[in-house]
Amino acid sequence: MKHSKRTRCWDEEKNTNSQKRRRSPSSERDYKCYKSHRTADSNCLDYKSMHERDGNNRRYVEEYRNDFSDVDDHRHHHRDYEKTYCHRHSKSSGRSRRSSHKRKHKKHGPSHHSHSKSHRRKRSKNIEDDEEGHLICQSGDVLRARYEIVSTLGEGAFGKVVECIDHHMREMHVAIKIVKSVGRYREAARSEIQVLERLNALDPDSTYRCVQMLEWFDHRGHVCIVFELLGLSTYDFIKENSFLPFRIELIRKMAYQICQSINFLHHNKLTHTDLKPENILFVESDYVIKYNGKMRQDECTLKNTDIKVVDFGSATYDNEHHSTLVSTRHYRAPEVILALGWSQPCDVWSIGCILIEYYLGFTVFQTHDSKEHLAMMERILGPLPVHMIKKSRKQYFDRDQLDWDEHSSAGRYVKRRCKPLKEFMHCHDKDHETLFDLIRRMLEYDPANRITLDEALEHPFFDALKNTLN
């Protein structure tokens, strides 16, 4: 199975001048995904594994910390946007597989640097970089005389992520994020390093499931961040599983872990700002294939449901500058779209969008236009509150109502694709009812009335999970 890359678009007014995350429309996410349905599975796996860590991996991280305690401490405060992928792919049949990426660049040249002077982009250009600033590397290359590159796991605006063998640490496999040799991406990487150092120090055993940074270093002008190697993202797993949605018991376990992890950030005065299925990774994405008679197709079932949260490149402290525009489009909260200011509740909205995507197998807010996005929200959740409309300076409204033509082609698209939230529910037993109640409270328009993650963790949807631990 080929490793997939998925990006999503920003608002049109930002799209032309920004090198931030972008996502192209995908035909695989089209309305035909509505045909995918799954009923709840009554078999509940033991959730105790969510709180267990592999002893060898813990010792490995501790050895890294001891080994690299003398690494220079560079602190920067600029925030930018980037992706972090730390996928591990297994070779065997019935498991996630490593993808290969064709090389379109020439072989490595000499290691010296050539410097170009540009009044627009001032950066030192290494002759081993391509025109976009990516480090040109391939399988077999060695970084810092210890990390042998195995394969490329992903590429994005920020740079690329490669899987490596660490020859100084028992041949363990790690993921290294190689950031472009471009000023704004280097600064964003330093910011992510600062956040990760603090989170890893506060939670050295990764109880709250934030990805662990093992070390970082500079390689010929590229900031390189070494991470533990993880499995597929939850989006990539859904894609490899033919966009079949997750069973409700798995959603319960994943949702609880996500809420715990992001609540840990919120209690430490951080907002992630870019939560999406691509940034929720399975610790291990090994699976077994079983035939689903109801769906009449093979279905991948995970062996391990543990997850971790990644990509802290745009995480923002409460006392830092808050950019006007944050979050990937499909998971963007209404207060962000309306430019009303944002804080931790915008993460809660994103989690609500993620959970309904896990349930359906596709995102309900499939759009790249802000006004159309708001129309989808109103179609699914009802009218926007008047007090939020009055506070917004965005020109989306007429007489305190969304200026939207339901009979236009865009209006027909929204009407066809979207329906009231409850109508997305596959069945109406207690599990489904409580899940949709939780989602509805996470998708509360007014961030002041939106459920907090402290409250979410006590929601009745998680009662069945807690009962298995007693």
C-alpha cells in the first residue's frame, strides 16, 4: 500500500501568498463516501493497554536524553506552520507497508556551500538542496555519522521526514524531520523544539501521548528533529482501509486518548491549533484482515489502539501572539473563520470534527471557501448566533444572516452533501446517542459555551470505557 500525502487549502485570501499547509481536493473524499456505514461492535478491547508503555522504548528515550544532554539550547519564538509525520510501515502482508519515493534529483554534490544573494529570499543555499530548499538525500545516506536513511516517509512545505537506522543506539529505527533551509521554516522548527522540550520534560513517560523528541541537530543548514518512530496516521489508516469508518468502540478509545492529550496541553497554557486525523498517529499500525460480511469486503482491524499527537509547529502559548488564521480548513472553528479571536476551545471544535470523520469515514466540511464553510455549519448545526455575527467584521452576512443562495450551484452542493447532525447517525442505540451528544457539545458555535476537555472526559460516552477498567 502506497504511503499517502494529504494537504488542505487555506482561505483564498491567504492561499496565494502563503507557504503554509495546503490541501488539494480529493476525489476519494467525494460524496460517494456516504455509502460507507458501519454498525457498532459489541466487543470492547481491554483499555488498560492505553496506559502501558513498552519498557524498552522508555529506556531508549531516557538513554537519548542522557546521551544528548549537552545539545545547544536554541530558543526562538516565531511561529509558522508545518507538518510532522512519524510513520512506521511494516513489510509483511496484512500490515501497513513502507512506501518508496522515486528520486527526481541529481546525486549529491560536494559538501561545500554556495551562497546566493537575493533581496527577496535571504538564505544560504547549499548545493545539496533542491530549488525549494529540501535536502537532497536518498536511501543509504548517513546524517551526523550515525543516522542511516532507510526511506522517505513524507514531504511537505516544511521539508521532509525520513526513516533512519540509528547506528549509535542498538540499530533502532527513528523518524527524522529534515526542515527546509529557509528562514521561516527554520524558525518554526526552533519553536517546535522549544514546545517539545517543555512537553517532554513535563511528561517524560509520555503518559499524555505527545510525540517524543529524542534530540535535534543542524545538518548543513537544515534543522533536523529526531522523533520516536510511530505508525500510520489515523487518516492514512482510514484511506488504506478503503475509507471504512472506525467502529464505535475504537472511536471511544481514540477519543478518550485525544481528549487526555490535548487537555494536558490546555492545562499547560498551550493550544495545538492544528488538530486533524493526519496529526493523530497510531503507536503501531499493524492490523489483521478480516472479511466483513455486511460490507462484503475485507476490513483491517488494528492490533493496538494506542495513539499519539504530533505536529507542534503551530502550538501557541496563551501569552504569545495569536495569529488571526489557524487550523487546517476542514477542522477550523467558527470563531477563527469570523476573526473573533481564539483560544483552547478551537482545539475542542477540531476534535469534534475529527470524531465525526472517524464515525463516517469522510469529513463533513469538505470545502475551501469560508462562506460555504459557514453554510455547511448552518446546514448541519443550525443558524449561527446573532451575537457572533454582529461582532464579526467579515462580509459574509446581510441583516444578521448568512448571505447565502441555496439555489446556486454551491448552495445545491451544500444541501446535497450536508444534513442535520443527527441524520448522520447510523443507528440510535445508547452508544451512538451519547457519541453524537458529545460531538454536538464539541461543535457548539460559541466557544464560551463549548464543552471543555475536562468536562468531555466525564461525558457518558466514556462510561463504558471506564467500566472495563474497574
